[in-house]
Amino acid sequence: MRYTAEEKAIVDAWPTVTAEDIENINNLFPHHLFFRSSKGADYMELWSSCCGRHEHYQILQRTEDNRHWDITAQRHNAKVQCPYCGRSATMKSLSKSGKRKSLEAYLLVMVLHSGQDAMYGDALCITKNYETEADLTAKPLYRCDSGYRFAMGHVMQIDHWGSAMYVTHERESLGRQKRVREPFKSGSMSGYVYPPYHVLNREVLDQHPAFRYSAYFTNWQYRPFGPRGYAQLFSDFVSYFTAYSIYPKQVEMLCKAGLWGPLTDMVVHRKKNAAALDWSEPDIRKAMRLTKAELKQFLQKCYPIAVLELRNYAERHWGKSWTLDNCARRLEDWGCNWREIARFITKHRLSPRKLEEYLILQICFRDPDVFISLDDAFEIYRDYLNAAYEIGHCLEHSAVLYPDDLCQAHDDATREQTRLHEKALSNQQAISTKERAEKYEFELDGMKIIFPKTAGAIKREGTKLNHCVGGYAKRHIEGVLTILFLRWSDEPTTPYVTIEMRGNRINQIHGFNNDWAGQNPQQKHKEFLETWLRWLRAGSKRDADGIPILPKVRKRKDVAA
Ligand SMILES: [Zn+2]
């Protein structure tokens, strides 16, 4: 490894692990008081792992106090206080503890040191064993895994691999990819593991002018679902201080304001929420483009950060200046696909408000008995508009964009779209219904998959289950898509769950009323469906009697090349 001049200077000035550090590390281990006694002797031999003493301990009959008695009682595994340093320890008889393999211990520790204008962290793997007599009182052994230097605007990590060293930097701004990472990496390319570790010399943080307000052990640990200060082990120390070194003011302010969402996104996932938050702006209010009152409101109502994203989007693409309340309400109505909806609105140059009002009138409250949510209504609308576009309607006309009867227009347009698809398909060889049925039909453990052979069967299924599958009947018969029925084997004629397939993939799966207030059938029958899909993908093999032959389950997952 060749260092640059800058790296060489930093490595040369790196603080060393001191004897005091080792002493403190030793204190993280459970302490033992080893003993051996000789017959008839008025002393016992003691070794203390806490303070490293090896001495003859006088067994005095008349002057002994309770503590003295605890030790001279010579009970293996008794809890006592070390006679030399007073720390709690466990008595271990050398004659009973063999080679003391079970006492061997292993710890991961981050030791902090203060430097001129930086904070240093050494990630050490520590071991203690008690095999020989010398080991009984020896200090723990350590190996340096990684070293970190946190300075304002620059974080450096040195990894030690045997005698080789690798240096990584993060400077000025943080990207999506973490270059400086947590220490103690193990595992393989397919999945690295970063085990948690102790953090020693925490007072370095309080005393360091640059890190005094980093709030890691105060605010950050007390975030919702955080360890609330009880933690002994940490797994995000490096990630947090990397973010803090690059964006000190921003992290401080987010921490202080309790905006844990965007802060966690940054620290853990390196997600910047750039559409909502400007990380290059140290003043959080300016970074979020909020007035003082708005920030207060934002914090009080615990808005998700997406509220700001939608506000910015509306401003940039539609020239609207929506209030936070307004954005929050829309986020709720538009559901988790709100970004898609927003992009769709932009693409077709629609008015968000007009579209909302239109969909509410046409779909959401069309049937007084069934309320359909806005995001579902939007999907129907998008289906319609895509179909209208495909069949050649002009999307500039408001009569096309906002038809008087959307449901009617939807059915007409999708029917016409299907007809066009069929026309395109007519050149291809039609697959016979029998072949398709053989490909899909399946039965296992009391459930079966049925391939409907008539449009009437599909329409009946739609009516019974109160969902829209009826509209797919024609396309199913034509082979544009495939509709399947999932039913109980003992009630093969009773509609239960309907599946729409695209090739070997489930495109939609719904039970009664589109699973309104019910459990998702894909989850409920996960095992059956997965077995069936695996069989399907393996080529729908059957034996001579037509019984499906299940493919063997492979132990290891194939790794994608
Ligand atoms: Zn001691």
C-alpha cells in the first residue's frame, strides 16, 4: 500500500492505544479470581484477572472479616470482590477449571481518541484466554481491524488486512454508496455482516470542540425505537459520525428537531431525500424551505418528509404553491403510488385538482354502497387513458380526458384495445384451449387451479365475487391474458379466488370484493401458490395419469450471475 503524502502525515500522527485504554478494555470483560491451595499451608495462591496480581493470600483464622472469608472459603464460581482492587470477580479453582477454554472471551471495541482537529476511532478485536499461568493475569490481546479519522468535511478509514492496509475517504458531500463503512466486516460478497461493538472513551466526544454537539449518545439513542441509552453495543457509530463530519449543522438540527425519518435515511441508508431536503444547506429551515411557523407545524404534526417532496413537485411542475396541510391530505388520498400519480398528471398535463374532483364524482362515490379509494380510482383512470391513447384518441380533447361516463368510456376503450390486440395476435399461432388448460391446471392439498374454458364462467365468477374479472373474459378466451380460478377441491364449482396471469407470473389475484377488508389471498395461500408457480415455471410436467410432477426443491438459491 502506498500512501499519498496527506495520508502518510495522518497515519504518522495517529494517536496510539494507551495502557489506560487496555486497562479500560480489560474492564469490559468479566473478572476472575483464580486460586490454588496447598494442603496444610496457611495461604492460598491467587491470580486476579482484573488487576493482574499474582500473590500468596494469607489464610488468617482470627482476624478475617466477611470479605476475607468469602475468598478463603475457596468456593469455585463464588461471586467475590477482588482483595486488591475491589472489583467484582468470580472465584475459579485452577484444579477444577481445566484449560479454562470456556472462559475464553472475545470483544469488539471502538476506542476513541482526541486529535488536534479530528476524532480518531480504532476498531479493535480483543481476545482474552486463560490457558497458561501467565495468561491468568495478562492484559487482553488486541488486533486492529479498522481505524477512523473524523474531521470536519473529511472522514478517512484505514482497513487492516494482515499486513496490508486500504484507505478510503469521504469528503465534502456524501453519495448514495457508503465508502467509509462500519468496522468488523465479515461474511462474503453475497452478504456482509457488521456486528455491533462497544464504544470506549466516550468523554472524548464531550470534550472535543468539533463533536461536542454531535448528540449521538444523547438525542440519537433516544429516537423512537432507538435503544434509549441502555445500549452497550452500537452498530451505527461510524455511519452517524461520517454523516456528522460532513453535515454537522444539518445532523445537529435534525436531531434537535426530532426529524428522525430523514436523519435515519441519511445515516443508515445514505438516502438524501433530495427532492425534499437540501443537504448542502446547513440551516435546516432553509434546507427544507419552510418558514418558522411552517417548521413548527411540520414538527407538531409529524408530517412525513414526502410532504415536502410533493410540495416542491407541485411547485416545479404545476406552478402550484400548496400548503403543507394540503400536501399531507393529498399524500394520504393518493396512497403509496403518489409519485406515479404525480408523474402521470404531469405527463398528460392534467390539473391535479380537477382530476381529483372528477375521479371522486365518477368513481369514488359512484356507488353509494361501495367507496373506492382515490388511488384505486386513479388506476381505473390510467387504464382508460392508456387504452384511449392506444386506440388512437386524441388526448388533447377534454372530452377524451374527462368523459361524461368514465366507467362506460373505460369499458369501451379497453374493449377496443383488446380488439386491436387480438388483431395483432391473429397472425401468431393460436394456442388451443386444451393446451393452455394443461399448462395451468393443478391440484394439491385440497386446493385446485381451474382454467375456465368459457367466457360465461369468467363472467359468473366476477358476479359472484363482486369484482371486475368479467371484463377480462373475452381477452382470456382470445389468449391475450389468462384468467384462472383458485378453488377448494371439495367445492370445485364455488368461486373463491380469481387470478390473472401474464405468462408464468401472477399479475393480479383477488377474492370477494377485491379483498375488501379481507386477507390478501396471495399471502393466505402463499405456500400452495408458490409450489404451483414453481411447477409451472419448471414446465408443468405431468406423469402418465396427468398428475403434476412437483420439481425438487433446490437447497441453495441460484445466485444471479
Ligand atoms: Zn483486582
